[in-house]
Amino acid sequence: MLLLAAAIAALALAFFARITGWTELARAYPLGSQHHGEYAPTGGVVVGPSAWNAPPLRAGLDDAGISLSPIAPFRPFFPPLLVPWRAITGIERQEYMFFEIVRLHCGEKAVIGFLPSAVTAAIERRLSEEQRASKSPEPKTPSR
């Protein structure tokens, strides 16, 4: 009976990983074996257009991007991922079920939402720096 319950739980987790878009994100942006910044526990993360709650996560930010790593029991179904800064196509704040959330758009369909926190403040700062850097004119090289 216990084995049946474990199998049902595993199927449910695999199903949620797929319908939230986590599986697609992890396939597009695998974490790899490199170390990416320091992790901090982060709560209130939702993934996908339907905003399903993600498992308990740790988030890391560094020059490569945003790494999200679920706690150990969830990793077989929600593999760690690294979303590069260049892959974030939009950011917005919006109301969702009585809460303000920060939504990151990664490509056409992928969405990651965070409750405002120190992590989201760092993400917004980094994205505004990236945007400023992309708008600044290229340094001109002297012609010979």
C-alpha cells in the first residue's frame, strides 16, 4: 500500500512539473554542474501561466542568471535550472489573488512569479542594469 501511495505521489509531482512549465524551463535552461552564486531560501514562487505553486526553492543570482533549485525530495521531478539574464523577455508587477507578484517572462510561454522579496529586488536591479547597458551606445573605435 505504501508503494502504491509513493507511486501516485511521484506521478502527481511529474504531472505538476509538466503542466506548470517547469519541465520545459529545465529543458531549455539546465543548471549544469557549475556553481552559480550563493543560494537563499525563497518562498512564494509560482511557475507557468496558470501560476501553480512551485515546490520549496532556493534561488541564486549571479552574472550567469537566476538559478532555482528545489529542495532535495523534489529534484527528480523539478530539476534545478538556470535562467540566463538574456532569456528574460519581460518583467511586470501585478496583483494575483490578493497578493502583488513580480512576473518574469522567459520566452513565449514560460512565466516565473515571485512574491516581492529581497530576491525580487535584486532581480529588478539586475534587469534594469542589463537594460541600461544594452541601451548605452557601443564605444566607438578610432578609424585608421
